[in-house]
Amino acid sequence: MKTPGILIPTADAQCVLVSDNEILLKPYFRFLLLGAKQVKKLVSKRDQIELAQNLGLTLPGSWFPETKEEIEHVTNEVNFPCIAKPYHSQNDSSLLSEKKLLVIDSKQDLLDHFAGTNGSSIPLMVQEIIPGPDTELVSYLGFWD
């Protein structure tokens, strides 16, 4: 009997897809993923930030406004420019015109954008921008066996 191929999902949407379909895919592929509930927590920027805060890590200011009152509060807390983006990156981001995030330049810009997306099924987060070039970004992706 042939050994199943190795499946390594490399993005949030694919991790969710594989974890949601684990039973269907298992006869055809070998893969290592947490259960679907844990995968969904890991791909949520809101849950990632909560975990990092609980670990005492230093993070940029991050807000998850859901109402007009909450977004008005955020406009008084955040420094501009800031960013707005879906906190579930596997969600359809067509709301953002094919971009991963929006740069918000002013309080009015943030209020206007939120008014245009309020009631949408895509939850957005607002986050401080950490100054510096993208060449300063560091990430580690690895697989250990």
C-alpha cells in the first residue's frame, strides 16, 4: 500500500480547511494540526493578541471595536496613522478592496471607514503602526519532526 502524501498547509485559510476536513483528508494525506477549535483560535489575530498579552509580551495597541461607541472610543486612544484589517485573515477581505489592510490617516477616516463596514460579517481590528521598514520584520516558520 502506498504511503499517503504529506500535506503542509501554509496559510490560515488552508489550516482551517484541513482541520475542518480532517476525517475526509486523513486517508490520503499525512499532516499535523491541532484540532479545529484550536486552529481557529490560532488564526484569529484577536486570540493571538490575547494570548500574547497573557504571556506579558509587548504589543502594539490593538482594538476590536464592534459598535459605533467603541470605534469612537478607539479614535481617542489610537495614534494616527493606524491600520484596520480583518482579524480573521481567512475571511473574505474584499471589504478592503483586495488589500490585507487599510492605512487610516485620521479620526474622520477611521469613523468613515467603520461606518461603511458596520454591520458587515467581517470583524475588523484597529492597530497601531510600528514605524520602520518592512526589512525589519522577522518571522519564523518551521516544521520539526
